[in-house]
Amino acid sequence: MIPVEILKNNIVCYHGPMNIDLISFTGNYIKQHIETTAVNLGRIYKVFIELTQNVSYYSAQQHDTKRSFGSGIGWFSIEEEKEVFRISTGNYILKDHGPILQKNSREINALNEEELRELKRKTRSQANLRDIGAHIGLIQTGLISGNELFMTIEPIDDTYSFFTVTARINKL
């Protein structure tokens, strides 16, 4: 569920299945309708793509059961405030993935830009893309945004938790 506080400064918001068509359409909308500097717009667009692809591929709820991944159900929001843009996503995850995401979050937020680049190289070389895709996407989001990522994991039941991540883009 999209938190109510996100809706007050919202530029665009969606809840439902996310596939490449929706992500592409919304990415084009972002490029055409958000008024900011070219640098900010590029960062917003790139972070949006990274975070929504993570929902599409890794959400525990998939809309199209014929595909193994790529139609994940979740939500995204882009907000504008006086000094920052916020790009947020939320989706169900398997409960046992929560501790891994928390560990990854702490690690990403503790590193500087060069250390994040090294972590990205190291992570990419250690496993296949399906195993590390969400982690690489979060590392890349940290690099692009230049800010800490805010992540929450809320238990739902014995099987699932709800994962929310927010990246901030400082206005230039």
C-alpha cells in the first residue's frame, strides 16, 4: 500500500503490475513532464528505471504467471519537495530475503562513491545476474543518487514481508 504521506507532493504514482512496457512509458513521461535541470532529470530517470526494474523482476507477487519474472506487482512514486526529488518503490518479498536486503542496505549506505563502484564490480563478478540483480540495482541507485537509501521491511505473514525503498535526488 502506498503511504499517504507520499501522495501530498506527488508528481506521478502507480500501483499494480510493472512490466517493461509500463516502465518505458512512465520513463518517457518523466523525461517530458518533470521540470528540472538536465542533470537532475537524468538522475531521476535512471533511479526510476533501476528501482522499478527491481519491482518488476523481484517482487514476490508476479502478475503474469506464464513468465518466471518481469511482471512484478508493487508501487512507485516520484515526489518533489523544495530541495529534493524522492523516488520510492514498494513490493512484497519473501520473508527470508528481508535480512539480506537489510544487510545490503547497511553496506550500501556505509560506503563512499569509490567504495560503491568497487562493491558493484566485485558483486557482478561473483554470481550470475539473476542472483545479484536487485543488489546491483540498489548499489547503482546509491551511486546515481549520491545519497543514502531509505529502506523498510515490514513483516506481513509467515511467508512475506513488504519492502520499501526511497532514493533522494538533491536539486542542483
